[in-house]
Amino acid sequence: MSQNFQSRFVSILTSPPFLFLVLALAIMGWCLLPGQLFALDSPLALNKDIAGYFWGTSDGASGSFAATYNSAPIAFVLSLFEYVMPAWAVEKCWLVLLLWLCGYGAFRLPFLEGFGRYFAGVFYVVNPVVYLRFVSGGWGVLAVYAVTPFLVSEFVKLLESPRQRYAVNVALLLTSIGILQIHGVPLAFMLLTCIFIGRLLFLREYMKKTFMMLSISGALFVCLNLFWITRFLEAGGGAPANMPLQEMNYFAVSSALEALSLRGFWCSQPYIDISDLIPFGWILFVPLLCLVIFGAFSMVKSDRSRWLGIGVVALAVLSGLLAIGPRVDFISGFIRFLWENVSVYRAFRDSYKFVGLLALAYAFLGAYGLQSLLKILHATFDTETSRRLSFRIVGVIALILPVLYTLPLFGLWGQMPSTTYPADWTKVRAMMDEDKSDFNVLVLPWHMYLEFPWLENRSKRLANPASNFFTQPTLTGDNLEIEGSSSNSSNPVSAYIEAVLKQGDEVRDMGKLIAPLNARYIVLFKAADIKTYDYLASQKDLERVFDGPTVALYRNSYPTARAYTVNTVARLKNLADCKRVFSAKKPLENLFVLDSTQTQELPPTLSQHKSSELPKIQIETPANYRIETQEEGYLVFSLAQRTNRNGWELNGKQPIAMNLGMAPTFSADAGIGSIKFSRFYSRELWMYCIAALGLVACAAIYRRGR
């Protein structure tokens, strides 16, 4: 019994899953210490607006954060673990899981064996792509990268042995990629297309059955994901539609050579590079590249693996060209054509995303090259001892090379220590939580990214984390502010706030100006260009209720409300005219329509009587509000910043206007009514039913396939 237990224990310790878990923990290193990890994009890695996603009320598919909009289900699952462990521990378990998936997924790639498998796993998890995504907080992209090898393995099985269970696996893996980050879907289809063409060119066995299984897989994928596919289709170009050409150059890889060596991330300057630790450290990539080239030739020459080798080589060439395209003259014209004519391509303004596929091709071909080299050595040496010695020497060197080439990955070399939010942030949150009314919070400085002095990171630049930290809906900057580029945010709330903030020192009644936003509080982080907001202290309708070392809190003394009724209409030429008009007209007693957006003629005055009572509003669900009005008139319904403004109805009636271009306004009668997001009941529920049927079909087909 004891020997049995010992042998089992040893087999577990030496099993590939355990070894790659150890590697993942070694990579995390000091990052495993208690406290949260703050990286450039980490606050945007998961969509924490779970209710807005499931009810369909969020504008995520068309907003600035569309890339990670679909990750709400992942955020929901992780939030359940927060009931039994701290949030920072859940986050780190998630990161360990992603690193483990990278290594073990690549280990299981087809046609690999022996040392080749271990090389693929080590190289795929220990390379600059993983390092740069990890240290910059691109954890959504890293998650897609981690799942991709599993998709390759199941797709190859489907092509070689067309069976129903493989079709289901491919559909589920594609679904998981779509949920982790929307960018992963076109990248996955690009990968699968290259592999499929390789199969079609060289091996056409079972193609009739293969097409049938691919059709099943495609149908299941559509059923499972139709609910979010329709949201993105409805959004059209969304955020990419507003991206100017300057962004293509700004987010391009730093140079073609660096990208081909898996480096060259557009914002890698603040982070430690291997050349900072080892002079000419990039030379370490040369033997790895030689192994990749040798593997490509070996794979293409093999009768058994030729078709897959062609597909992987094609993937390497295509992803490499797309990655370096903006930086290379002979292809930059074509890349510019794509940018100007294919709005979806603009979602890949960060051309380094294609380098992830290049890393997969390198890991696969390099692993095949290593095992081919070991076979040559096996045939060269006469004795078993010399063979084993040569195997170990070459294998160990091959495994060490990626580690040396990506040394900064381990523990992130102290660049991102575990930390916590400042104590005064927690105090401000507690103060606002004591206010049980329904309100929004305006967060300043108005930037999407800020430099936070309290961060202990090497790079103190961080995406605004307010929406994740505070309980109430926040109004935060969503413009990238790239030099030479105007705001690319299409959000009407953002447009209004930017128009107000442009008044700067001229404003003396900021509380009145932000009242239509239902902004009862202003949170001012002491970061970035805080000096430009000194005028807040002199506002006659703002009260500074807290002033800490890193944050200040202002309360708006001007009345705010989620919904209010008005009976007069005022027209504005543009949002910049608000300050002048508000000086004569009270913001919560008039409907303000923009000449550029309002086409329907409205009576200038409905009634001379104006009740002093605000409507009583009760949130029943995020898609349904019960409201009681005291009089007839125009009912203005103020929504949070990242809420879909299309699809709301009052007692089945569509809005007749948009107050200040951002708040649905209805013609209302006195009495009790209901404001509903009708699209949830007319469409979203049906889409969820289709997804549920898709899951049932997956289970039934998989069971039948077994």
C-alpha cells in the first residue's frame, strides 16, 4: 500500500500537468504575495458590469471597451469564488490558471513527442508575448492565447477523424475564445483556415464527412453565441468606426525585427527588456529561430505531418506580415487600405495581437525541429549511453533558451509588486455607500489612463479603475487621447462631459452643469493633471466633503435625479452652448434638444403648471423601472454612461427626444408606469433560449458521438 502510494505520488509530481503548474507558479514568483496586481490594462481585463451584460442594457458592444465586453460570464464565475477567498487571491488563481493552460495546452499539440512536447509547452508560456501581455495587463488577450493550443489539437482531431465529439469540442473552444475576448474570434478563424487549407491541399480523405462535422460545429457555435453576435452586428463599426489613421501608426509594433523575435509591443518601453539584463540578449533568439526553421523543413518533408506543417508555416507567414505590416513599406499600403475600408480590421490597431499566432507557430515548429534533431542524434551515435547524454544535453539547452530569452517574465522582475488601493479610496467609497439614493459619480481627472503616484510599479500608468472600485455607476474618461487624434469616444455622455470640462476656469456652477447626468458626487484623484481642476474648490454648488492624500470627494448641492418631468423645451445649437443656456434655464426644469439630433417638432410648452415633486422611481430589474409621476409632461430618464440608449420604452411608447443628446425622453401622463428595456423581452430572452438549446444540442451530440 505504501509503495503504491509512493509510486502514485511520484507519478503525480513528474506528470506534465503538475510540472507546468510548477512552472506557472515560478513565473508568478513574488506576484503571489497578498495584494492586488495593477498593470496598465488590468482594470479592463474583465467586464465587471455583469448585470448590464446579461440584461443587454450595456452599450459594451459599441463602446470603447468592446474588446472585453463578452468576458462578463468569466467575471461572474470568478466573483463567486470571492465569497470564499479574497478578491486578490481569486485574481492570482486566474492568472496561474492562464499560465498553466499556455504550457499544458502547447504540450498536447499534435504530432509532438518526447522532448518536443516539453519544448512546445515551455516555449509557449515562456516568451516575450506572454511576458508583455502579463506585465501590461492584457490578460484578456493572454486568456485567448492560452486556450488557442487546445483549439488546434481538437481541430486537427476533427480533420483527421471527423467525429461528432470533436465538432462539439471545437464549437465550445471557439465559444470560450469569443467570451474571453472578441479579438480572439477572427484570430482563431484565421488560424483554423490556414490549417484547413493545408489539409485540403495535401490530404482529402474524409472531406465529405469533415465538411459535415464542420457544419455541425459552425451551427453549434452560432447557436451558442448568437446573443452577442447580434449585439456586435447591431453596433456596426462601434468604437473602431471612430479610429483615425494616426492610431494605426501609434499602436503598431516598434520594428519589424523586434516583432519577428516576439518583442516590439507598442508600449514595451516602460518595462524591462532582456537586453536590459543581458547585453545583446536578443541573440538568444537566434538558436530558437534556427530550431523553428529546421522544424518547418522537417515537418513539410514528413508525409504524415506535411499538411499541418504547410498550414502552420502559412500561419507564421500571414501573422508575421500582419504584425509588421504598418512598419514595412512594401505592405503598409495594403494595411492602410484595410484600415480605411474594413472597419473590423481597426480592432487590430495593436498589430502585436498577431504576434501571438506567430508565437504559436514558433512553439509548434520549434518543438518539431527539436524532436527531429534528436532523431538525427539517435541515428548518429552508436551506444545507448552517448545517445542518452546527447539527448539530455540538447534537450536541456533547448528548454533553457526560452527561459534565458524571457528572464523578465519570472516574478515580472519586481516591476509589478502586489499592493492595495489607498486607504482614503476605501473611505471615499464608504462615504458614498452611506448615501442610499440612486446616483452616478463623476470621476476626474477626465482621462482613460492616469499616472497614479501611489502605485509601486515600475510603470505607474493605469487604466482608470474607478468603475471596478466604486459601487455606484461611474462617469469616467474613455478617450485614448492620442497625439494628433481627436476623441474617438462615441458615447454621448462623454461628449457632454468633455464639452463642460472645456469651459474650465470659466465655470462657477459645475454642480448645475452635471445635474442632468444625475452626478451627485465628484471623485477627484490626485493624479495626472489635477492642477487643472483647482477651480472645483471655488464652485458655489459643490461642497468638498473629504480631502485625502490621494483623492478628494465633492458633493453636488444642486438637485439631481434619475428621472424628472419637465414641460418646456429649449433648443441648443451644440453642447458647448450649455453653460450659457443653463445660466437662464434650470437644467432639471427643461427639455434640452440638440438641433443636430432632434428632427421631430415638439410643443415648446405643455403646461404652465410645474410640480415641485420629482417622480418616484424604483428599480425592479436593470431592464425594468417602476415610475410614478405627479403630472403629465416630458419625462427625462437619465442613464449611466455605458448604458444602451436605444430600446427603452415608457408604457410601450418610444422616446420622443434625447435630452442633451444622451437621455431618453418620453411623453408621460400622470400616474404609475413602467420604463422597460423592451429589447430584452422581445429579443434577448429568445437569444438566450437559442443558446440554451445549443448547449443541450452540444451535450446530446457529444454523447451520441461517444
